[in-house]
Amino acid sequence: MTKALAVAVALTLSALPAQAFEIGFEWGALKSCTNGSPNTVDNPRFELTDVPEGTKFIRFKMVDLNYPSFDHGGGTIAYTGQTVIEPGSFKYKSPCPPSGQHKYQWTATAQSKKSGGKIDAAKAVRKYPE
């Protein structure tokens, strides 16, 4: 390969967009809750895309974007290459707006250690009730 061709290939490869860590989720079969007193429930089913290399754990945390000071909790799971996190992997406080519809955001943080070593984070937002 000529030097010019090698440089052109390197420039082309460096211009390709990096894969982005993403998550998706569905509320699933949640018991209806609109009284402001959340239930402790199993996590929703999560779908993971392009989990960063070196990830050993993923920490999940949910925030009510309409009332961010309320701690809905989440959980940390060992990551072994799976693309789906099934319900029952951890417990959290369900969405339960006291009136109307709220927006909830799940953040999944890819980590190299159980209690830290952040590599990247992905977020997904859904309304509840939908």
C-alpha cells in the first residue's frame, strides 16, 4: 500500500462516527400508580446497544424529571456482554406521579468497577402514565 493510500484510509476511518452507547426500555406490566406513593417493583426490561469496551458493571438510576429530588433508586448489575437486562435484576421505586403525567429518565452508566470507574452513560426518557 502506498503512503498516500494509507493516509487516505486512516483519514476515512477516523472520520467514521463512533458507536454510541444507548438504552431503551418499556414500563412493562407495572401496577397503575398515580397517587404519589411509589411501589417497590422489578426493573423494566432494558435493551442495550453498543456497550463500551471494558464495561464490567452497569448502574441504572431513574429520575422523575418533573420532581428530580425524589429518589426512585435503581441498581447495579454485572455486565457480561448481554444486550437485554430482564426484569428482576434489581428493584426500584416505580413511577407514580401524584397528578397528571410525568417524564422519567433512566440513566445507565457503564463502569469498570462495581462502585465507580465510569466509562460512558446512556439515557432514555418515557412518560408515565403513557
